[in-house]
Amino acid sequence: MPLPSIRTRTRIRIRTCAGEPRPMADSMDLILWRHAEAADAAPGMDDLSRVLTGRGERQAREMAHWLDRHLPRDTRVLVSPAVRTRQTVQDLRRKVVSSDALAPRRDVRALLEAAGWAEATAPVMVVGHQPTLGLALAHLVGGVPLDRLADTTPWRLRKGGFWWLRCERDARDRPGVLVVAVRSPDLP
């Protein structure tokens, strides 16, 4: 099944945007951006020290330019402490905050808590890693309960690509997730 294009607006309703009933803002945007292509770790190298390849630098620059044109000015940008995530956002003209909750192999709950899903009053961009981002998509868009994510295959999020989601209420005041945009630097 092909991924939605940038112009596709697909409403996918799940029980609640946060997975558990609780108060929420009228709407919240969450952008999940996977770091661009990174070099493999050299023997003895810490995973957090991996850097982007030349191709990864081009991917990051392309996505950052698009995002700068489309993101609201008040978007909070959270990145993993990994060097490759900080490099991915270096061309994004925004203040960036590093969060240990987004480090490789952290769980979806930590990501959602750091982002303030679905209660934040401003859009939030999370720059992180697979499989956590793919599992977050499985939960938020696919409706997989948080307690069943361990048995779930992560959704594919291409290197340097992002999914832009919106949690909003419908005409009957039911929360749901809208896929606003999906972009990948390797696809037209």
C-alpha cells in the first residue's frame, strides 16, 4: 500500500489520540522526523557518536528547507542526544532541545511524554530513531495499544523522512489522528 503523498489528508480515527482518555487541546501537530542517513559505527564507537554521511547531509538539508517553509513558527523541536539527529536539524532555523527520552532504543511512552502528546498547545517535532518512531506511528495512526507494541512490527519511516500528524476533534467531539503530510528525501 503506497504511503500518503504530501497533499493527501487521510483521517484515521482511533479511540483517543493519546491512547488513554484524558483532557486534550483542540488540536496538536506532531512531526516525527527520522534522522538522515548515518555512517555505520566503527569498531568500539559509541552509537550516539555516529555522524551523517554526505548523502545524509543532503537529505537533512532538503527536508529542513521544506520544513522551514511549512512549520509554524512556534514549533518546538526535540532531538535525541545522538550526533546524527543534531546534524539532521542543523539547517532547520529553529531552537532545538535535546531529550534523553528520544535516545535510541527508548520506548514510545517516553517519546509521547516528551512531546506532550496530545496536550501541547504548540506543534512539536521529534527527531529520532527507528524502531521507536515506527512504533509510535503504529500506535498513533494504526491504533495499536501501547501495551501491545512489543509484539508489533514498526511502521517504516525512511531515513531523513517524516510523518506530520494532527490530533484533533471531529464534529462529534471525538479525538482522531489526521495524517497531514508524509515526506521522504528519496521519493519525488
